[in-house]
Amino acid sequence: MIEEYICKYIEKAKRNDKGSTGRLLTYLESSPSQAFKVLNIILRNNVGKAHVIGFTGIPGSGKSTLISKLIHPYIKDNYKIAVIAIDPTSPLSRGAFLGDRVRMQEHSLNPNVFIRSVSTRGLKGGLSFAGVAMVELFDYLGYDKIFIETVGVGQAETDIMNIAHTVVVATMPGVGDEIQILKAGVMEIADIYVLNKSDKEESLKTFEYLNFIIESGEIGSRIGWKPRLLKTSALMGQGIQELRKAIEEHLEYCTSQGYFNHKINLRRKTLVKLFLEKTLLDKLNEEFEELKSMNVEDFNSQLDILRKKIEYFLREFDKYV
Amino acid sequence: MIEEYICKYIEKAKRNDKGSTGRLLTYLESSPSQAFKVLNIILRNNVGKAHVIGFTGIPGSGKSTLISKLIHPYIKDNYKIAVIAIDPTSPLSRGAFLGDRVRMQEHSLNPNVFIRSVSTRGLKGGLSFAGVAMVELFDYLGYDKIFIETVGVGQAETDIMNIAHTVVVATMPGVGDEIQILKAGVMEIADIYVLNKSDKEESLKTFEYLNFIIESGEIGSRIGWKPRLLKTSALMGQGIQELRKAIEEHLEYCTSQGYFNHKINLRRKTLVKLFLEKTLLDKLNEEFEELKSMNVEDFNSQLDILRKKIEYFLREFDKYV
């Protein structure tokens, strides 16, 4: 039985066997019903201890490099670190870490570091079910810090708020249009803003602009926390310590305000929603393949066929999962 | 009644009243039930005449500028042109057209050109229902060429195949990693490859690499059409005529093989699927908002609550649309 395998892998993963952890992650990424079996075990007794940190921002803002630099000091201090990359444009997702490739490979050999990219093939934008399920697994396995990298466009930006305790939004100098994107969506969700690549020329102007927005109180302070604004140059290794400090201060604030557990609760509700969403979309795509070969031309009849199949599927859902 | 308004707008839009066209597009973008009312009218008698051309490719490959340059000669030849931008990273979506901003504004004043970007706020990646519904509307209104710009990551790349008669994939020189993305997904779907920014240094190497892939027969020829490979420099205005020529040759090929109408059929089936998908996801998000405030902790119970609500919703679906 698959359940036996899952239990075996969980036992081994708990003893830090990376191969077993990898297999469990693959279960979470495969069919919803397999993922469900893993979740049913790991969610039963886990209160949730890991600090989950979301990194978002436009492609090119250097999120991957920031994360790469940031985990160094944590590793030195014996933290267990997981990195989940859900951004299809991320160098991380492509197994490369810019100039940092070699160092990241060293990281992967470290028993206290696990780096995993989530397949975005067929992923409908937003945060994937598998990504959130992976957070639960890493949390269950005793990882202290879980970093999630998502791209800052579309749905993901709001989803990350439901998942991460601390949201870091990265931007870079001199990208006028991009700042408008940030303003339109990502800006409201950050606990910490990072102006990366701040060694660049136009840095000061962008910094002042961001500072103005934050000081004007237009954004932030959902929970009484005033968003921080930091300058970094990830490639130069500048501002990394300050970023870590801000992240830890935000964690302290969250914990003191009872916000830490509230977020875990919200994350698990999100997991439920994404699970149902994925099963529904998978089923719909399956039925669509059949519809394509059917000889029905009329919009309403086609809709009726699909609708009834999905309705039936939901009634039979319990047998499926 | 809303149906009366819709009929009025349709009549006016047919007489080329852009304001009315804009309102109909807004209906298509708002609630699924409003969109359904518009579709019920326009799908009834429309056989489908417009040539639909999908443009996809990584951000930065210059899709928007390519489209902008490409529509010039079509406009001169009195074609009616619609452009739909579904790419959230597209300058088009942000109302700007790189250095071409002024010229595009001129386009918008032209009675034979309609440019519309689809809101990607909350959009789950892939091709949106609204985008495909807009294709149907423009087709119904007698537009000759409909360009759709999507970003070449995630789901959109495969969706576009179901929508567009002709798929153009844009890439640029010297982006090794990006080519891997292309290879992994977007490469298989193109009827025409465009190596844009081919005035750049690394151009020849990338061109030869792309050519090798195409010549090796690894990709393409889904319908016996051998993918074309073209060099352009959209900013310099180079290769645009050749691109138009290739697009028209592909159209001819499609028509001669009976593939043109097959694609319209497939597009409408896709529309049905996306319609159901959107209504389901909207409903799920609505229920999620309620779930967030509920005091249920257990994964299975939460899942059961959501599942039953969606099941009930589907049973009541006919009243809803």
C-alpha cells in the first residue's frame, strides 16, 4: 500500500534522510489524492513551528540571490532551512543561481538545507497547492525557516499573504513601470521592502520614492506593523545582515501579537482551498480533453455536459481522495 | 433589463462605435453571468471569420513592439485589427508601448484598430476566459486580424494553441536559460519563431541553435506545417514584412487544410471550459472568504464544507448564469 511507503518515508525523513524527504515532496506534487494521503498524516499532530518567509517581486529584482545570501548566516547558526521556488522565471527553478551556482550546490549538500523548486508546468499562476503542502511538510520535519519565492504578478502576490508569516517584497532602482505594478498590487502586502541592486545609479531616487509611499501611510500596517524599507545589494553582499535583523524583528512582533498561530491557521485553510481548486481544475482539464473529441457544437450543451460531470465528480469526491 | 443594453451596444458596436465595443468588453470581463448574456447573443449566428494570431514568449523578447510594428502595414491595407494583451508583464497591459507609446496612441484613434488589455488581477495564470470571450466578440464585429499577446510561462503557452490559428513565439539572442524554458514548453507550440532583437551580438549563435532544433524535426509539424524561423529587430523595423508574409502563408495553409474552422471549434470548446473554470474559481474564492472566518480547524471538515458548497452551486448553476 502507498500509505505504508509514505509512513516509511516520513520516518526516514524525520531522521534527516534527504532522499525520503524528496520522495514525499514528489508525492505532494503528483496527484491530489496522493498528496492527500501525506497531508492526512503530517497535519494530524503538527502544531506548526516553522517561520515562513515569502519573497516576492518582479523578475530581475534579484530575489533568488537575496535568498541565497540570506540563508548563509542562518546556516552558520545551525538553523534548518528550506527554500521553495514557485516562480517559473526564477533562476532557482531552473536549478541555477546566477553567479552563485556553485555555492548553492554546496548548500544542497548541507544536511540542514533543502532547496526545492515547484513544477510550474500547467500551474495556473498563483500559489500552487503543492507549494503550500511543501511548507506543511518542511514544518512537520522540523525546519526552522522556510523561504518561498514567488513571482510578483497576478494571483501569487495576494496568495503569499495567506501563507507566509513575513512577506518580503524585492524591487530594484529605476524601473518606473515596475514600481507601478508594485504599487498596484504587491506594495500593500509587504512587511519588509527591499530595494535590491542599490549600488545602481538611480538608487537614491527610487529609495526616496518608496520611502515617501511608506511614510505617507498609504500602505502597510495591517497588523500595526509599519513596513520596513531596506537597501541591499545581494551580489555585493550588502544589507543582508540588516535584512535578517528586520525579518527576525517581524517574527518577534508576530509572535508577541498572537499573529504567528493565526497565520498557520490561515495557511491551512488556504491549503484546503488550493487542494479543492487543484482537484477541480485537474478534473475539468480531463473532461475538456474528452469534450474536444465530442461532436457537440452548441455552447450551452457543452457547458451542460461539463457542469454535470464536475457536479457528479464532487458527489463522488470522497471515494476519490 | 441588462439584455436590452447588451443588444443596444451590440448594434452600435457593429456600426463601429468604439465606446459600445468597450462596454461589451467590460461585460465580458466582469461577472461570468454578464459575460454569458453577451456570448449567448454573439455566438448564435457567428460562423467565425477572423484570423487569430497568438504572440507568446518570455518577458523582454519584445512581443509588444513586434505587434505594434506588425499592425502598421495591415492598417494601411484597410484591415480591421484588434489587439488583446493578456500578459501582465506586457508594456501593452500597462498602457505603454515602449518607445512606441505615441504611435500606439495614434493607433487607438484609428477607427479600424482596437487595443485592449485584459485585467490580470486575480487571474490564475493561463489564458483568461475574458480574453477568449473578447476574441469571439471581435470576430463577431468583423475584425479581420485579432492579435493576442500572452506571456510564455505556465499554462498560457498551451492554452494559446487552442485559441489562435497562428502561433508566433518570440525569443531573443543570448538568453541561454530562457531558451531552455522555450525548449521545455513554448518551443513545441509555434508555427513561426521570431528571433527578435537580432541586431544584438550573440544573434548568430542563437539563430543557429534555433535553426538546428527546428531542422532536427524535434518540434513542430503538428499539422504538417514546418515551423518558420525569422530574424527581426522590431525597434529597427527589420523583418516585419517577412513576419507578415509568414503569418499570411500559415493562414493560407490552415485554410487549405480545413484547419481554420477546426481551430474555431476548438476555441469555442476552450471558451466553455474557461467559463466553467472561472465560475468555479470565483465561487471557491467566495466560499474561502467565508471559511476564513469560520472556526473549523480540521482539514477534512473544512474540505467537506467547501466541497458541498461547490457541489450545491453546480446543481443550482442554471439559475446562476
